[in-house]
Amino acid sequence: MRKLLLSMAALPLVVGGLSVSASADGINILDNMKLKGEIRPRYENADDGIAGHSNADAYTVRTKLAVTADLLGVDGLSATVGVISVNNFGSHTYNPGDGHDYRDGDKPYAKVVDPQKSIISNAEINYTFDKTTLHAGRGQVNLDNQRFIGTVGWRQLERSYDSVFVANNSIKNLSVLAAWVYGFQGVNANETVDTNTVLLNAAYTVMPELKVTAYDYMIAGTHDTYGLALTGKVNAGMAKLSYRAEYALQKDATMDIHDQNDKAVSGSTLGRKYGQADASYYNLDLGANVNGILAGVNYEFLSGDGDGTGDDTEFTTPLATGHKFNGWADVFLTTPTGGLKDFNVRLGYTAKGLGKILAVYHDFTADEDMADMSGGTTDDLGSEIDVVYTNKIPGVNNLTGIVKYADYSNGDAAGYTNDVKKVWVGLDYKFAMK
């Protein structure tokens, strides 16, 4: 770890040296270098409610460094190299999901998916011309609201994608992206996971009050997800309104994985070969900001296969930024077999200097009845209360503090009968230099 941190600190110097030495021959291989970084210390306490488990106490720091430079003196051609390092300072009072069985005596710890690990987060070349960008290599891919494709930036070991894509904005108000993803690493994928996934996304802004987004995400060996989302912002006098109306379907996978023995992410459906993928999804959301008072209501539906016959499948989102949805306790990172209906309301306040506080209440039910612990069936999947407060730290540029709490109350369905509580306290410092 020490060697890696030293290497990260030396990265700009090494790249700079390469540029200077190359300039002696009349051309710079790398020029106009920019360094971006982030230091994010965090404490997380997790109680998963499982009998015989000890509460987790995770003290971790995420360090991110990325250097971007113009390449070979060609206009629009650039290269980026970056790393993420997560350090827990030798503390093993949590289950990091890295295959090690850390215990409090005879008791295993609750899971916190932030292993002590370092990965190359960026190794990419980009070429931009006439509002078109060509990309090859490893980087971050976040599409739309990240419900289907995201990096899970909340976790310390953020996901990076190995991809080739073209993005175009040459037509006014229209943005189009076509990508082939051949691998990814991060979050709970400690090693690179091979895939053969195609992503298609197009968004057209009709007017500020209406944006139309269409997509088709062909995840290899899993399913195709295609849908349509309508979003917009409306200025209604004192109130600033926002909305989302979205519908999607999942069908059999168009793309096959390269090798049926390729590793899948533990606990997810990625790489699972469905017999008949047949699932649906919709999301309705309305939000308002009235002089800093934040309010909203949301209903999200993911269909299920409650009878377990396999004639259809639950709607799944294996490459999503799942922490953003269905409660911050992360109980529903994978969809229950009976599906999920999440009705939630939010209320908060934001003001300059005072920061932002937001509370969210979720009521969870299944689309189709599931088995309960008494031999019957139920659609009760519990409820959750989430609260977060963020604010810039006075007197320090680019430093933000956060306190966050999630409290999931169990339902009656088997597999969802444990209360889960999580608390986070952290800082986030970002910087940039040339």
C-alpha cells in the first residue's frame, strides 16, 4: 500500500518528465497536463440485524488521482491515467466482501463493501472533434439517472468500465451514445469482470419542460433492457417543479458472454443465463423546491416472479448505482423474486451556508406474493427511513462534510425479516491543478 501511495504521488512528476524529455525532439507526447484528485475519509457503522453477527465499524479513506494530458499535439486527442486507493489502516472490524472472514471472536461482522484495495480507475484515450467524442479504455460511465448504468460513486471503491464508445452532440438538443463494454472493476468486483455488453442511449431536449430519453442496454448473458423516460423542470412561480415518467421492459439477452465460465459479481444477476427474460419497470416521480423547501413523491415498480416457476423473471439492474434507489440501507440492491414496489416521500431544506438536509420514507411491497416465515405468503417487504445532511466546511475550499443514516424495518417475507441500520460520517475534499 505504501508503495502504491508513493507511486500515486509521483504520477504527475513521471508524466511531466515524459513530456519534457519528448519536447527535446520537437514534439510533446504529453502536454497541458491537468491533475484532479479526491480524498474522502469515512466512518461507517452497520447493523445487519442477523443473529450472531457483530456490528461493523469501517474506517476507510478513498484517494483518487487522475492525470489528463493532450496527446501527440493533436487537437482534441487526450489521454487520462488514474487510480483509486482504499485504505482501512489495518482495521478489520467489518466484512469488506473481499473473501476474508474477519470475526469478533466467534461472530462474523456485518458487511460493508469497501475492501482495502487499489485499482487503475482510468486508462483511456479520447478524441473529440465536431461535437463527437471517441473513447477507448477504462473510465467512468454514468448514463441518465444511473438507474441502469452507473459507477456507484457512493462506495469507496467506485466502479470503472472498460469500454469503447462514440458520443455525438452535433444535432442541437440531441445527444447520442453507443458503447461496447468489455469489462469492469470496482465496488464488490475485486478483479476485472469480463462482459460483452452493448449500451445505446439517446436523449432529445424538446424544451426545458420536456426531455425524452430512449435506451437499450444489452447486458451479455443476462437480459436486454429497453425503455423511454420523460423528464423536465417547470418554473411555477415560487415553486420549481421537476418530474420523471419512465417505462422499461426486459427481454432475453441479445449478447452472449465470451465464456460461460466468466466470473459474475457475487450477489448479483450479472452473467446469469435466463431461460425467458420477461419483466417490466416504471418510475413516476414529482419533486418541488419552494424557496429552499424540498418535497417529493416517488413510485417505482420492478416486476417479479413470485411463483418461482421461471416462466418469467424479476426485473434486475446489475450495473446500476443501486445505492441511490430503494433505500440507503442497501437491502434491495438485488430485486426480490416477487419484485418490488417502492412508494416513497421526501422532505428537506437547503440554503446557502446552511447546507442541505433531506429525509425520505419508503414503504416496500412485492409485486407478487412471496413466502413468509410461517409457511404462508405475503407481499410485505418492510419500510425504511433515511436522513442525510451535507454542508461545505467553512474556511476550507472544496471540503464537504456529510452525516447519513438509514433505518430499515423488516417485513414479513422470508429473506427480509431483519432490521438493518447504517450510519455514515465523512468528509470529501476535491482538488485540481495544472
